[in-house]
Amino acid sequence: MIRAVSEYEPEFEDRFEGPALDERRWLPSYLPQWSSRERAAARYRFGDGGLELLIEEDQQPWCPEWDGELRVSSLQTGVFAGPVGSQVGQQSAFHDEAVVREAQPETRLYTPHFGRIETRLRAIDHPRAMVALWMIGFEEAPERSGEICIVEIFGRDVLGPDRARVGMGVHKFGDPALTEEWAQEELRIDVREPHLYAAEWTPDHVAFSVDGEPVKTVGQSPGYPMQLMLGIYEFPGEEDVQYPHVFHVDFVRGYRPA
């Protein structure tokens, strides 16, 4: 069941008004322990009333050692990793042989434990691109590694001006208490226009909505603090690209139960 917004209290908001990114809220580098803060740094600008995360023509892959030619511009609200050479760190499952290449100070900028997360954003329709807002366990213990995917849209899944497949749900990763329950929901909206995507995260379920309309409810819930991940990804491919890819985000908000 979707609860009324009045049942929550605001605790996090960024309307991305510039002129600089608020680094009290965001670390502008994608999983830097596996690469480096410099190599994995996000490219972005402010414009049209919000944040524009970019993939530019001269941008290098974030972690070519283990993730090939994937290019990323992403922000996150925390980071945790073990010492250099260890395999301890958030999202280690992206490659079995990944080890920490750059030590990171433990950072918890915003790591909620239950509540409501919402964003208004515009997807893009290039077949090599994907945009997303998701939450990952802070992962100070390996089993605290589940994910809540609030919205994930691949450009190839923009099916027309009024239809798209939108990913949402829960990924278990290393959390034995969770089961995999993620799917692409076909929605009758133009995802290239601004829409409000939200997840309400309670101790026993996660409810997903778009523009205030319920889409699905997952009857399980990660039971530990999680951080936000907001980004655009470009996958290798043969399709021509008119750079830059531009992912526009009006705002991100977090609420705790009242």
C-alpha cells in the first residue's frame, strides 16, 4: 500500500541549484575503491532547473581493468571499502576478481534506514545509455548488500513517445534474507519527459510508484542502512552517438517515517 506523503518527514533534499555540487550530500565518483576517485569522477553541469549528468566523447571508462569500456557519471551518498588489495567494498559482485585499488575514508553522507525516496528525472533514448536511481546497502558487513532499484531505464527500452519499460524492484546480491524480485514494468508514459519516481521502504515491503500512481509492491525489505546511487551509464556498442549524453534530474528527496 502506498502511504500518504504526509506520513513522512523530510530529511534530505537536493534541487541541484548550483553553481557547485553539494558535497555534504554527494560524493561525485562511482564506486571509487575499485578504480580511483579521479578515474571514476562524474561529469556534470547545472542547467534547465536541475542537474545534468553527462557522458562526453573524451570520457574514459571508469574501471577498464574489470568493467571494460563502460563509462559512468554517477553520484553517491556514501562509500565503504577495505584496505588496498582486499576484496572488501560496496558492489564487489560486479567482478569476481575485483580488489580495492584506492583506499577510501568511510563516508556516510546520507544512509537512511526505511522511509521514502523520490526523484523527478528525464530518461534518454539512446540504445547504449541507461539512467538510474538506486539504493545499495552500506555493506559494512558482506550480507548487507541488497539493492532497491527505484528507477532504471535503458535507452533501448524507450519504445516510443508514450511507452517504455522501467526497471524497479529488489536485487538480493549477497543478502541471504532477500530473494531476487526485480522486473521491467511497461508504462504508458514518455520517459523522456519529467516524471516522479518513488519507493516507499518499510520493514516488510517496498512499494514503487510513478507520478503518485502505484506500480508494484515487493513483499520483502532490506533491513539495514542504504545509500543512494544516481547515474548515467554508456555501454560499448556500434551505434553512433551525438555527444554528450545528458541525463537531467530535477531533484532527489528523502523522507523518514513521521
